[in-house]
Amino acid sequence: MDTMWILIADQSRARFFAIDGESRRPREIEDRVNPEGRAHERDLVTDGPGRYFGKGERDHAHTSAPRVLPTEHEADRFTKALADHLDKARAQNHYTALQIVAPPKFLGRLRHFMSDEVTKRIVAEIDKDVSWYEPRALEEFLQEHAKRPGLTPKSRAR
């Protein structure tokens, strides 16, 4: 039986839905929350910036800005965990097709971490931020926009 998963995500929440070939109605199977995804940078950093001394300087220390912002690091950590989860589920044949609904920036970040095998199963990508929708509004959105199992060509919707 063909099962399609729909991932609706942003940097602070990921919701997984499944549509079986028979039911044609999406049902939520998992909800992952990443509270750090909405945190401010000052809440993620508990220490001051690093300090260093230049060559020959002993009295005057300089501060060093981080190469990666803490908010970006947290978003990458969450995105990588989602990509790993999708890959494990693919390997266990939990889904045959995948549709992703996410804001454009997060969608790009997710593409970066996804394996080639998961990417091959993507049938549609919708670049919208709907992870915060209430269940009823989300169900209406999925009824209107979700592709049905059995589709193979990759398409993009807006």
C-alpha cells in the first residue's frame, strides 16, 4: 500500500501527517517541537564572546564574534534531526512518497541535510509557513493542497 508522508515544519515545530492509499484523508502521526527555534539569541548564549590577544599585546584583549549565530545553530540542529528521521523512516518503508510544506528559508535548509534517497521520494514542495495553523485550518489546507499517493513527478506549489 502506498503511504505518503507530509512534513509541515518551520524552525520551531515539525508535524508529520500520513495519507494512505485508501483513506485519502491526512492523519497526524507525529508532532515535534523545538522551543529553541523561537528563542532569542540572548536566551541561547550564557557566556560572553570569546577574547583573544593580538600578537605582542598583553594589556588589550579583543572580542571575537561567533562564526555561526546560536539561533542558526539551533535551526541546523533541529533540521538535521528531521532529515535523519525522514531517512530512517524511508529505510523502514514507512512512506513511499513525501510532500514538504515549509517556509522558503527552512525548506532550503532541509534540502541541504536530506539524503539523496529521501529527495527522490519528494513529490511536491510548498513554500508556505503553516505549521502554526490550528488543526481545523491545517486540515482544510491539506485537503486543498496535498497531493495524493501514487504521484511520482516532483512539482512545486506556492
